[in-house]
Amino acid sequence: MSAINFTAIMDFMIMMPLGDELMEKFSLDSFEWSLVVSSYTFTAAVSALASIFLIDKFDRKKSLLFLYAGFILGTLAVALSNTYETLLISRSVTGLFGGIINAVTLAIVSDLIPYERRAAATGIIAAGFSAAAALGVPFGLYLGVTFNWHFPFYAIVGISSILWIVAARALPVLNGHLEEARENKRWDSLKNIFSDGNQLRALALMMVLIGGHFMIVPFLAPYMITNVGFADTDLSYIYFFGGTASIFTSPIIGRIADKYGKKTIFLVVLLVSLIPIYFITNLGPTEIYVVLIITTVFFIFAGGRMAPITAVVISTAPPRFRGSFLSVRASMQNLAAGLAAVVSGMIVNLDSSGVYVGYDTVGLISIGSGLATLLILRFVVPKY
């Protein structure tokens, strides 16, 4: 599961550090670049919503393999793109399939792991994000700088194709949820979610949290190059050190959350994460080691928020509706990420001197979103 998540996340993450090169290659302004980022998340939101009626009706293994195959073909189309329009369409196709892979993997984890150990399990799944940052993104940047921006996506296609074959052979039949799912009527899934205030608050919490995060992520790499003074080759250090640290810290934070309380640990981790967000979005020309300390702390605590809060959120849905709930969750998160990227693209712009302005404003919005999640969390109750 973590390896498949690794490739899906790497495909999404590698776009951001390639932003400066792609903006130059296709002569994009800030808003057009934000559409490249959000095209993936918007189609992922649509497909996740459409999958509500289907995700709990099929064997989890078959669902995963179907989505992963579509993701591989979409990524291949991205690698072959030579115009802005084909890049947008290809990213949209990739999002259509790749955007709900995480929902299926989390459904599998939720079906197999009891609540008492679920934060630790989701922490391990989250390590796929960290591994993508620590290993995948630097390797992808190396390929992009050494050859061209197409090569990282060819690499993802190759790795994913091998993993698809391994998953097809190694994963067991995963249909334990089907007995209850067969009893569900067509609209039962939506009715269960939208008639339950607890689940709606859980969804709102994730939308606000992810939206705040994606206010700053799309322009992190361009800002580091243009305003802070990083070279293209220096960007890989941000992802390598931050991702490497998170590989170890995400599972640890998950285990601590299981022991001392998921809400309590989320509160602590979130408050700490707001500090590097402020500094990152207000940096000027700065020594590289200072920037790397700040960004590594950001990776540790921004990523560390996800293990405890994901365990809380997925535990608001009963098992027989959990796959559908996670599809809605994926849809809402992707919608929030897409909207946040577009809004960020409207706020952040290059001024007459050739530096980005408005990133500090985006940072304040992100911090405000983080604080808002704490208010919502008070009214979210894990039940299952």
C-alpha cells in the first residue's frame, strides 16, 4: 500500500518543484500555473464523488488495480505532453484515477486495522508521502535538471507498472466488506453521510486543513528560487531532508497519538506546524542551511498532522459505509486543494522587479485555516 501511495504521491508532488521550469517552458503566469496544479485535484474530486456508489460494491483489490492502471496511463500522457493544453488535459486524466487511490488504500487499512492501532497504521501509509518527498522528488528533479521535465514522469510510469504487476499477484482478495455492502441501497451511502452531522463536521475539518496547506504548496518551489535565491538543483535538498525526517517521524507521531490521544497530539503538532509556515512565506534571501531547517520542521509537523487527524476522521463512519465516506472525503479534500491553489494563484504574483509578492498573505490564510480546524475538531467524535 505504501509503495503504491508512494508513486501516486510522487506524481502529484513532482509537479510543484518543476513549477519554475514548466512556467518558463510553457510561458505561464501564476494563475495558469495554478490551473495546472488544480486540474488534477478538480478531476480527482469529481471521480471520488462519482465512486461513492461503487467503491463499496467491489473487491478492494480489483478497485485498486483498475484505478492504478488508469493512473499509469494518465501519467504516460503527461510525459508525452508538449503543449500547455495537452498538459492540462493529461493532468486531468491522471487526477481522475489517481486522486482516489488513497481512499481505497485507507479503506483497506480501516477494514483490517482496529481503531486502537489505526493512527500507527495510517502513519505508515503517510510514510509513503515522506518517501516520495525524500527519495522520489529529488530523483525526479535530478532527471528533470539532467535531461528534461518529461523524464520524471517516464520514471513514475516504469515504477508503477512494476508495482501493478506485484499488487496483482501479491494482494489477497479483499471483499470482507461486501456482505454488509450488498444490503446498502443505492442512496444509502450518501444518506448516511449527509444525515450525520458528525461525519459532515469531519469532512469540513479535512477541507479546511487541506485547503490551508495547498494555499502555500504550489508556489513553494518558485518562491524559493525567485525570492530566497535557491538554484534549481538546491530544491531537492528541501524534499530530501524534509521527507527523510518525516519517514521516521510520521509513524512515531501515529504511535504517540494512539497512546496519548489522537485529538491531543493533533493539537500539539498543528500548533507547532504554524511556526514554519509563517517563516517560509516571509523569507527573503537566506542562507540555505537556515531555509533547510525551517522547511524540514515544516515537513515533519505539517505531515505529522495527518496521522492522528485521519484516524479520527475515518472513525466517524460505520464500516459498511466507510469506503463511500472515504470517497467523499477524497472528493472534498481534492476540491479544497484545487480551490486553494487557484486562490493562491490569484494572490501571488510577480512584481515589476521580478520577485513574488502576496506569498506572506497566503501564509496568514494558511495559519488561519489551521487554527479553524481546532474549533471544528471539538465537535468531531470518533465512533467506530
